[in-house]
Amino acid sequence: MLAFAMPLQTGGGFLYWAIIFFLLAIVAAAVGARGVAGISMEIARIFVLIFIILAVVALLL
């Protein structure tokens, strides 16, 4: 029965995109684009929160 079990997460990549937006924010802050850096950090923060919520749900199920 376990041989046919589907994994709960088949993709997503929220943590990957959070790291991408974090690096974008670091580069934008280094060149002085404060608006882009702030928006990128907010997007990265949201992706990290979604990742944590989904990880907790996956562990509980």
C-alpha cells in the first residue's frame, strides 16, 4: 500500500523563490534601489511564511 503513496508536496519551491527574492533585495539595496529592496524583502518574507505553514501542515498529516 505504501508503494502507491503520493507525496504531499510535488513541487512548489516557496523556499527557492524566497531565497531568490532575498538575493534580489540584497543586490537592490547595494545599488541604492530602496523601493525594490523593500518590496523584494516583503515578497521573500511572505514566501518563507507560506513555506513554514505548509511544512507544519505536511508534518502534521
